[in-house]
Amino acid sequence: MLDDRAKLLLKALVERYIAEGQPVGSRTLSRASGLELSPATIRNVMSDLEQLGLIASPHTSAGRVPTARGYRLFVDTMMTVQREQFSAPSLPADQPQRVIANAAQLLSNLSHFVGVVVAPRRGSVFRHIEFLRLSERRYLVIIVSPDGDVQNRVVFTDTDYTQQQLVEAANFLNTHYAGLGIEQVRERLKTEVERLRGEIVQLMQTAVDASSEAFAQADEVVISGERNLLEVSDFSSDMSHLRKAFELFEQKTQLMRLLDISSQAEGVRIYIGGESQMVPIEELSVVSAPYEVDGQVVGTLGVIGPTRMPYDRMIQIVDITARLVSNALSHNKGSERG
């Protein structure tokens, strides 16, 4: 347990370090905290904080910096979020893919770090399907989901189909199967062999396989602003930190796992690198929040940046963007129904 004096000094140290990026010495801390304490007293408190693992002394510097544990205590119990007036542009109701891409860019632009959005999980149901002949035995399958999202897949077939056959196959699928799940369509096609010519059934089955593949890739992570980390001194001074961060963005699996967990929580969550296995890179922190469509959580978004980030500002940016995305996607779905 920390007494009030130790809490005040830790808060002042974290805020000073976030603002300036330099280890904080006892004299600087005395001025920043506003406490009438001698440098010797402050050094004793700093020594106690260091023994508790809340601050650390980098290399031979006389100053101290917060540890992951220190940041966590600051974020959970000491930080005050001053509501700023952000000039965040609205996200117009559009195709979900475009809303998601715009949101990732907005997060990056406002935070000057990395914006990340997990796209909504799509149900494997199609509303409309079309075929376009690209060349001999090579076709484009255009799949429209119930929420208006469009997926394109190129397929190759053993048979060369005429334009009339392509229209016939699309019409049959749209008339009889629109609104059904892909697996239901697959099963029903097996019983349609007698009603339809064999080659048309083969084309439809190829299209269903392509649709299934398109929906399987639904949990897409959209990342924007990775290059912003090149401007962050915490990374630009150490290429190994930067390399690890870019590997995280490249692989996306750990990122997906982290954001999936935060989608199960309410409101904004903060994950600080080094305090657990959740964020695999000590120098990174993630501020995330779930977003909704018609009151139901469908995805997560957030900001990824250095542990030395202005958390109060990031909380507001993430919170506002989550609301904007929720509104844009809910409005889009409403207009689709209308």
C-alpha cells in the first residue's frame, strides 16, 4: 500500500515521463509534484517505489522511469481523464468494409500511433450472387452479404460456360437460396442434380465453395499507421523493438487473440506491455474497446502505441471512435433493411 505522498510522487513521475520521455530525477520531481520536500526525502520515496517494482532506473541515469506495473497503478487509480473537444469527423454509413478502413485511419490520425480494427464477424449467408466471365474457364464470383458487403472470388472450372449458362445459374441461386446459410445451400444442391443440367450444378457448387472461403476470411484485422512508430523515439532508437512490433502487425494472430478478449469486456480496456503475456512486446500498450451494431457487440477497435503514451487522450479517442463505428454500421444496417 502506498501512502498519499508516494502516490502523488508516482503520479507526477509518470505524467512527467509521458510528457517528456526523459528519466525523472528527484529535483525535477520535487518541482513537478508541488510538494515541499527535500531532494533527500524524495530520493527515499523513489527508492521505496523502486523496491515495489513501480519505477526503475535505466542504465546509469540518476532519474527513474515507470515500469509496466507503475503504469498499471497509474492508469487504474491515479489518472484523471479530462474531456477534450475532438474534431473527429463522422463516419458515414457505407459498406462495412469501408467504415472499418476509415475507422482504422481515423484512430491512427487522431492518436499519431497505430489504429487497428477487427472487422465484424459475418454470418455465412448470401443475399445475391453474380458470375462474370473473365476468360476461358475463368470466372469472377460476386457475393453480396445481407449487410451489403461485397466479396469477389476468381474461380477456375473444367467446363467453359456461356453467358446464358452463367445467368441461368445465378438466377436459380438468387431465386431459391438467397438468405440461406452457405452450408444449407451446399446440401440442397446435392438434391438438385436431376432438376438441373449437371454442368450448371458443378458451376454452382464451385461458387458455393468460393463463397464459403470468402466468409471464412471474415475476421479481418485492418491496421493503419504502422509507420507512425518510426517517429516514436522509444522505437526509432532501438530497431529490435520496431522489428518485433512490425512482426506483430504482420502475423496478426496474437493481435486477434488480444482484441477478441477485449470484445468480451465493456468499455475501454488498457493492456500494458510487460505486465502479462497479453501484449507480447514490453514496449507496446494497447487501448481498445468493443463496438456494436444495434446493441450487439460485433467487433473491437483500438490504438497500439508505446507504453509511454498519453493514456487519458487515447481512452477518449478509442471511446469516441467506437461510438462512431457503432452508429455508422447500425445506420447502414437500418438503411439496408429499409
